[in-house]
Amino acid sequence: MTVQQLREQLTAALIRFYPEVPVYVEGDKPQSAYFKLELISATYDRQREGRYMAVYRFGIRYEQGSPLAAEAMADGLCEALAASESSDPAFRIMRQSWEAGAEGQGPLFTADYMLYLQRQKPPEGEAELMGHFTEGTRLK
């Protein structure tokens, strides 16, 4: 599963659990409350025997909504993301957190996803490089 596929799965979960709240991607921002999904960070860790683990931190910001609605939504987001995890065993949620909004920004819900990356074998005769992976991500 690539980062883009994970993003698509998270977007689908938000749409399924909150059909009345649009997910902003690009273009004109909605006039009402909306979700904005963003990749905050990606961390890669070498494991034993040539295995690598990736941890992707996604943020879901709830913009233009009331603070009370955002607080109530935090538990619902946990359930929505857990349901999306159960539909695809390629990744799992490691940690979730919720932060109150700041001046000019809505509350932020973050979720860390763990994914094991399997290293591709280089073509015969080529040197093995650290950046060969099958998950659509390349380390430099």
C-alpha cells in the first residue's frame, strides 16, 4: 500500500462516516465546516533481516466547525479510522491524538499508521541500494 492509497482509504472513511462534512482537497474551500487531510510526516526505520517499517502521521483538521462539535467528533474519528483499518490489514494504527484548535486553525486529529515495507531485490549485477522498496516510497 502506498501513501496515496492510505490517503484515499482515509478520505473514503471520512466520507462514509461523515457524509455531511466535505473533505477539502483543492480548489475553493467550502463555506461550511470541512475536513482537511494532510500527511504530516513519514518516518522509516530499518528492522532486522532487511525489513523496513514506515510510520506515516496523517492529520485531519476540522475547519470552520464549532469547538464543541469538534470535541464530540474526536471519538467518532477514532471509530471511523478503526473501521477503515479493519478493512485493510496492510497497515495498522499505532497512535491517535486530538489537539484543540489555535488562532485561525481548527482542531487537529492525528493518526500514526505503521506499515512494513518489503525490500525489492535489485536486478542481477546491480549493487543493492537502500532506496529500493515496493510500497511506492524511496529513501534517499
